[in-house]
Amino acid sequence: MKQSLSNRWLVTLRVFSCMLLMPIFSSMKVAAGDLSPIEELGKKLFFDNISSPDWQSCATCHSPDTGWTGPISGINNHGAVYSGAISSRFGNRRPPSAAYATLSPVFHFDAGEGIFVGGNFWDGRATGEKLGNPAADQALQPFLNPVEQNNASKLAVCEQVASSEYAELFEEVWGAGALDCGAAAEKMYDQLGLSIAAYENSGEVNQFSSKYDAFLAGEVKLSDEEARGLKLFAEKALCAECHPLGVASPLTDFTYDNLGVPRNPENPYYYMDTVYLEDGSQINPDGAAWIDMGLGGFLETRPEWADMAAENYGKHKVPTLRNVGKANTEGFTKAFMHNCVFKSLQEVVNLYNARDTEDWPVPEVAENINTLELGNLGLTEKEEAAVV
């Protein structure tokens, strides 16, 4: 259905607050670590406002303070899709965590299991085929996306980097002439993606420093409830089927699933039929009728996989659970699932536990729902709380 006027006002208010706060978040830095030159370059690129207008960086939507994802509680509490550099423009999904994304393999079909694995973005479209690294492929796309950083061209990105305070570092890493924007813009653009991926792969982003890691190393003990939750996670709750446990595990198997998640009526993408790009096209021609087909929607664009699209409609990438509850203030709201419909881990766990036994809203995509590993787990309220 169409957004109500009150919902549109909420989105407008969130956009305004976003514009006020984004420069703060974009300038934030995590504590300095022992970074190599290419990792340091990637960090500078990650936090620089390389956009048009120039107020949006990668960190705008992937803040270290909130687990490398959306940093504004008020936005997360509603539509949770962040606006682009042009504040009236929205994409369709919440920002996934940039941490541990570098561990995802190149997108491929596992014939033995009959499933797709790897890639980045919720639908896998950053396959890693171009640069051999899905995180590097992913880093290239927001800079030119009109609903994200909105740069006009690779040349425009090159010119911004060439005029930056770290231009000398770029040429130190990639060689003299790497920022010759007349001749090297195409090559420079790929190097930008590889640099950002190098930073995302550094110990500053992929820290493996949680209490769970310390527990595995024998350095701390879990509370009684945490220990019960871990046992449930591995056994009765079946979480570890897709979020495998273990030393240095990213807590995802990089596969795709349709969990039967309902639509989020506050997703601002539903009214992007009223917002137009420079070429006169609508951002979302389907308006409120739009359905997120996830992996299947991406597969439709690839002739070699198009015949498998229908059986993958509604599936989205299994996210890492690392930093999943990380917040920067007490009472901070995080959004969960690809479409931001849930605002607490309790809601997520309850969906997994009781989707098929309680009165849940209808799923956005009713086909291909995983009924083997969730939906009727039989967890008690105390068991749900222990998992959370």
C-alpha cells in the first residue's frame, strides 16, 4: 500500500536528521591500528565523502560504532533504509555489515548442495568475478549508484581522490601516475575497490574480539544464561545450521534463505515511484507493488542462472551475526533483516521459533520459504531469551 502522509512525514524527518548527523558519522575514525599502506589507503577512502553532493562516505551507512552498519537510531527504528547523497533518494534495503564481508567467497553455484554461495550485497550481485573479491566488487557500486553516493562517473571519482589529502598515498600504493584521471580512471577505479576491501579485511574491521572468541580461547566464562543460549544456538534452535560456530568463524555460511519475513510498510523505497533521476526514470516504477525477489531477482539478470531464478525468489544472504547487537548508546535501535522490518533480536528469534505456530504477518514472498530449520522450533520464552 502507499505510504500514509504520516509515514512520509516520518521519512522526511529522518532524512533531515540524517543530513544533520551524517557529517559527524562520516568523519568518525576507529582507533588506529597497525595498518599496511594499502589498508590505510582503504580506510581513508572508506571514511572520505566521495559523493555528489560531497557529504556521504562508506562509513555514513557502515559505522564502526554500530557494527559497521546503520548508525542512526531514529532511521533504524522506522524504514531503516538510508538516503543517498541526494536526500530524497532511497534504495530498497538496509545496509548490511561491512565487517567480515571480505571472507565471503566468489559467488558460485554449489552443484552438490544445489545452492548458491558467496558474493556480497543481500542479493549476491557483487559476485567477485571482476576483481576476484566480492568485497572489492561491492565497494565499486555505491560510488556510481544514483540512490547512494551519486557520482557522475569513474572520472569524477578519480578527480575527487586526486584532489584529496591522501593522493600521495594512493600513488605510493599503486604507482606513479595511478591518479592520472585522463588515462587511468578505469584502472584507478578498480584499485579503489581493492583498497577498500584491503581495509575491510584488516584486523581493525575483522577483529574477532568478541566475548565468544575470548570464551573459545579459555580467557573468560559465559554467564549461565549465555551458556544455555550457546547450547540452544548449536542444537535445539538450529541457528548454527546457517551461522556455524567455531574459532574465527564469521558466523555465516554465506548462503541464501527465504525466512518468510513480512514486508516492512515503512520502507521508503515503496514511494520511490514519485522520485525521478536525471534521465527522467523513476527510481522504483512499481511503487508500493514492488516485491523484493532477492537472490532470484539477481539470477534473472544472468543468462547462465536465469532458469534457477524462480526457485530462489525471496532468498537473501545469511548475514554475519558478529556485532549484530552492537550499539553506540543505551537504548539505540538496530534494524534486522534485509528490509529492516524487525527492531530487536527478540523479534528475530521469535520469528525463527514460532513463525508457523503463531499469528505472524504474511511473508513478502511466499515461495521457497525455509520450513526445515525454522518456523516451529518449540522454544520457550526463557529459551528465546537465552538465544538472544
